[in-house]
Amino acid sequence: MKLPAGRMTNGIAAITFVAFLLLTLTGQVDNAAIIAGFIPARVEDSALLAGMAAVPVWLTPISCTLVHANWLHIGLNLFMFVFCGRQVEHVLDRGATLLLYVAGAYGATALQWAIDPHSTNPMVGASGAISAIIATYALLYSQQKVRRVGPISANLVRLLWLAASWIVLQLMIGFATAGGVGDIGQIAIAAHIGGFLVGLVLTRPLLRWRFRKRPQPLS
């Protein structure tokens, strides 16, 4: 199956990979995680990194997507992003895809902060933002037929089913990797859930915006 061109998806993926490559080759991954990663405790303690040239905390949901721990981390993220992102961009177009990605990044860090607001562990990686793309991909391309349940519409049933499935999957991954294999045991499960929920919520509004009726020019 030939994937759509996906210029926005390709651009984001290229920038992310170049950032990873530069940080890896210069040995600055650990430093970047501190100054550009999302640290929940910084939300309430602005002096936490005083004296360091750290990215402003309100920008770290974006900057943290450019920092990845290792080749496995970047490889898995970009593989899922390019596959799902091109398909999503084919439907939503470039602007909406970028908006979805950015909103997913902020939704991911928001839930990560809500779960553990005093944590000083930097969260890095684009998986939270990518989770929003995956959620939209799942809604757009799911072929499973869903029926309404009482007053709950079929669309809402599908959304709730996908949300529940994703949350259970992430919790299973969290339990399976806790204290486990290397960096994988440090997966930010809450961020994945937060980004996915943002994607589910924004898909229909973005579709309406993408295919909104424009006034026809008068002749």
C-alpha cells in the first residue's frame, strides 16, 4: 500500500530525527533532557532550574518532543508517526495535522503533570503527541461496526471503546515494563493516554473545520 505524501508529517519527522541525531552525536542527550524536557515540578516552581539556560516551561511540551533517549525510542516513535500521520494528513490536510500534533503534545504533558505534579524527572519524546495522531487514525480508518447503546450514539460508543482500549493497553505496558528493561521501564504512560484522549476529542471538530462549507463566489 502506497502511503500519501504527507508533507507536514514528513517535515515534523525530519526535524525530530535531525534533533535526535545532533544531540546523540554531540553527547548532549542528557543535558537536553533537563533543559528541554518537560519537568512537572517546574509548572509550580519556576525557580527549579534557575541559573540554567532552560526552555521556558510553557514551551517544554513542544521541545521535549525533539529529545529522545536512544535509537529504539526514536525509531519506534517515527515509525508509528510516519505511518499514521501520512494517512491522517491525507484527510485533515497539513494545518489540522500540525494543530493535532501540538495539541497532543500539550495534552500529554498536562495529564503527566496531573498524575505527578511534583515529579522532577524530565519527560522526553514525541510519543504523547504521536498518540493524538494514532487516535485520529483509529477513528478515521477503523472498519469495526459499532452500534449505539441506548441514548449513546454509535460515534460516541466508538470513541469510548477506543479510549478504554488504549488506556488498558498503556496500563498493561506500564505494569509489564515497570522497573524492567532499560529505558523502556521509564515510559510515560500518562502522557500516552493524555495525547490519545486529545486526538479522540479533536478529530470530529477538525474534520468539520477541514470540510467546512465555503461561501460560493457570486457571478
